[in-house]
Amino acid sequence: MTKCCYCGSVNLEGADVCEQCLEPLGEQSFGTTDTEMQRSLLHDRVVLLLPRRPIIVTPGLTVREVLQTMVERTIGCVLVVDEGQLIGIFTERDAVTRIGVNAERFADRPIFEFMTPTPESVEADAQIAFALQKMDVGGYRHLPVMSAGRIVGVISIRDILQYLARHLEVVEY
């Protein structure tokens, strides 16, 4: 058995890529850590980022209501949940790219028409390196955090940057 250094999944011996995260298993260069920050990224879990309580909306809520909520709460995303299941995410990027200058025209339309469906998520006990890799590869700024199939929070790239800043060695110039 081979353990993936990116996500921690156990794979069959001889596998070329991890079945969970699709990262190459042969090179595993990330696994030979030589800095404290690399060791921390591979050891520390997403739960240490203190995922924020997500704002959850239903798919039938209007664009106007969702945008108003995002502005009032100064948040960058909402999770769209139907019957307890995460079905989408609506972010600032969705607002700009899918609605843009047509906000008034689309104001009374349901948010599910503009959300990103079936968003990627990360388990609360996943390595921070795995969350960072998902965000990088997918170009995401927000990730829902799950535990036992339930939404437990949301993290943003800002949370990871703050984590990294805490682990940087102070260099005097």
C-alpha cells in the first residue's frame, strides 16, 4: 500500500496516481519535506483553519436576496442547499461573470440559475496541503468543509494565506 502525501489516501502498491486526488504517486517530491512550513501543510488539518459557519441559501432564493445577504454580511460566497444536500455555491466571481451588469434584469430569478453546481469540497480532517492543491488546480477561492457528509464550514484562500503567514519565518532585512 502507498500513502499519498497530498491527501493521505491509501492506494494500491504500484499505482501511478492517487485514486482520491489524482496526484502522481511515483514522484512524491512533496512527501520529502525539508521545511517546517512543508511539514505543517502536510500534517495540519483543515479544521485548524477554523472554518467559518457558512451562510446557506435555498435554490429558489432570488438573486436580489442572495446579493443583499452577501453585501450585508460582507461575505464572498453562500452555499446552496436543497433538502440538506449541498447542490451549489454562489460566489462573488459568479456574480461578476454570470450576472455582471445585468443584476437588475436577473434580480428576481432564482439563484440556482447562476450558482456553480456540485462544488468541490474538502473534509475537515484533510491535510491543509490537499485543500490548497484543490483550490489551486480548480481556481477556487472558497471551499465548503464537510464531515460525515454534512457541511461544517467554509474556508477561503485568505484562511490559508493567514495560516501560511503564521508559519513563515521572520526574516530581517
